Amino acid sequence: MSRPAPSAQASADAARTALRGLGALRDDLAALYRDLHAHPELSFAEHRTAAEVARRAGEFGYEVTTGVGRTGVVAALRNGPGPTVLLRADFDALPVTERTGLDYASTTEGVMHACGHDMHVSCLLGALKLLADARETWHGTVLGVFQPAEELGQGAQAMIDDGLYERFGTPDVVLGQHVGPFPAGTVGAHAGPAFAASDSLKVVLHGKGAHGSRPETSVDPVVMAASTVLRLQTIVSREIPGGETAVVTVGALNAGTKDNIIPDEAELKLNIRTYSEDVRTRVLTAVERIVRGEAAVAGAGREPDITETGSFPVLVNDAGAVARTMAAVGEVLGADRVMDPGPVTGSEDVGLFGTHGEVPVCYWLFGGADPAVFGAALAAGTLDRDIPSNHSPFFAPLVEPTLTTGVTALTTAALAWLDLR
Ligand SMILES: [Zn+2]
Ligand SMILES: [Zn+2]
């Protein structure tokens, strides 16, 4: 049995005590961050990162298990009866060629920590160390979950399928954070649907190839594709209620090899973002209807192929969990540094840890942009140009105060859920 939730004040007091150790860790954490940034690893290939995480967490006194969901790492600190708090950091990088010019830029050609997962790992290791050192002040279990392959939308599921909850216990709450392109030093959480569901589709339109001089003998898949792309863009504007929202992007359109050959097929790659199952179903149904309809109108002799190539469920933040967590975080950081960013169209598979065991999730954003640069860009109306966002080859979180803010938020959040002595 867990005791009643500690007040935000009590959690904040415990956090302030634990955070006294942060000053002594800062240089080491910054060095760790730069090292991880210089050595990014792609999804499910995070071997060096996993080894570094395992080594450090073991030194802090955690029971460490590697190879969970292929390359994932679980660090458990069982500290008497009480709630189990899952703290999650993803740790994969992206196939992006870094262009930041930083002296700790990626040393691996074509791979970059362009989403800031290196910052997530550094913050979680900092929080795990502080929580271990402060173990006299709390009861319960801390599970540090270092997740692979978030960028593929497969890592959380892989860890769950590998028996994460059966082997380590079902947590009482899932907590985690993502660094983003807004001022360092601030955090933001949105209750309810917070990160969009994402569906990726590949569509192959089948036509009939011919010599470019004799279109009458062809069924031209280039024209079919062009018409399909335009009509797909009517889904959001004409079929989704004004009070709802969705994104339909055709990110790739490929057909043909040469000016005087009509090819026999065209390929489209679509990405769809939605916040509710109802809208998601409507959009997916409309996509299929339009793709099949355009093929039929063009006189295609064969039905198009529509294949799902990836999906992330919507990430729903539990309102009670957000209120409890952010009340404590606001006490420590100052209420003016905690805001509600609203729902974002990015997607995250962390929600699977919540839906799998019906566990409340509180997943927040923390800023990584230089506040001075951000302020100037905001005033000039040039945020889109001057503040690189996640996945950009220029994405470069300011090491401090980003690191301190992330460690502070995570440590405080954990103590808002553990039993305090
Ligand atoms: Zn990403
Ligand atoms: Zn990410």
C-alpha cells in the first residue's frame, strides 16, 4: 500500500535536498553529454551508449539489465516497499549529417543526435545518481528505462514484448521528457492528447508504361500520382471538422526515369498525424478512398497497393499525473518556468508504456534553445529560421541550463511519486 501522495511542497523539499548534489555532477554530466553527442548510434544499434549507461548506473548502485528489447537497458533501485516510478529516456540517433560545427559534433559520418536523445540520457543518469544518493529520504522503486529505437517507433514495444513489466514490475507512473526548440530553463506539459498519433503509408499506383510519344497507349501513373496528391490535400480542409485537426503530408513522390518514357508505376509515401481515434479513422479511410478512386478514374488496370510502413499511437498525458508532477516541478523551478505548450504534432512511443499496463503517463518538454537567441528571434518573427528544431542538421541544445533543468525536472518528478520518509 502506498501512502497518500506527498504535497507538492513536501516533494519539492525532498527534491531540493537531493539536488544539492547536482553541482558536483555538472561537469561530468556535461562531458558525458558531449561524448554521447560525438558518438551517436542508430536505432537498435546503440551498443556503445548502452554500455556507458549500464556502467554508470551500476556504479550508482542500480541493478542493471542490458539487452532488454534488443539494446535497451533497465536500471532498478529497489528501496523498500512503496510506489514504482518508471523514468524513461530514449537513446537512439538519426541518419542525419550534422552541420552544427560544434567541437563535439558527431564523429560518425551520416549519423547525428539530431533529436536530443543524448540530452535525455545525460539527464536521466544525473537524476538516477541524485536519487540513489538521496535514498535515505524515500521509499519505493526507481526504474530507469533507457529505450532504443524511438525514432522507428519500435523500441518501447520491443521492451514491453521482452517482458519489461513482468520482469521488473508494473510501475505506478511513467515519467519522461523531450528536449525541444524553446528557451532552455523552461519545461512544459500538456494534459490529454499531447503528442500526435503518426501513421506512415506507402502507396504504389499501377499504370501502364509506354513510349513518351504515344500516351494513348499508356495509363500514365505520373498524372495519376499528381492528381492523387492534390486530392489527398482536401482531406484535412474538406473532411475534418473545423474544431479538429490532422496533418496529411506526402513526403515522397517517385516515378519514372527519363523524359520520353511513361513509367508503369508511381510511388507515394504519406505521413499522417492525428489526436483522436475518430479523426485517425476518418483520415485513413479517406486516403484509401481517394487513392483507389483516382486509380479507377485514370483507368488503371490494377488496384493500387497501400501498405502501412509505421505507426505511433497518440500519447495521452494523464491529467492527474501532469497536475501532480508539474506542481512539484513548478515549486522547484519556479511556476513561471513551467507552461502548457498545447498539443504538438510530433509523435512519441513513450505512450505505449502507459497503455500497456494502464499506467498514467506524464511526459513533458524541456527547452534547449539559447534564451537570448530565442527572445531575439521571437521579437523579429524569425523563430522558424533562427531556431533549429529537432531532426535538423543544426539542432544543438545549449548544454546549460538545459542539462540542469532536465535533471531537476526528472528528479523532482520522481520524488513527487515516491513515498517520502
Ligand atoms: Zn526524433
Ligand atoms: Zn526524439
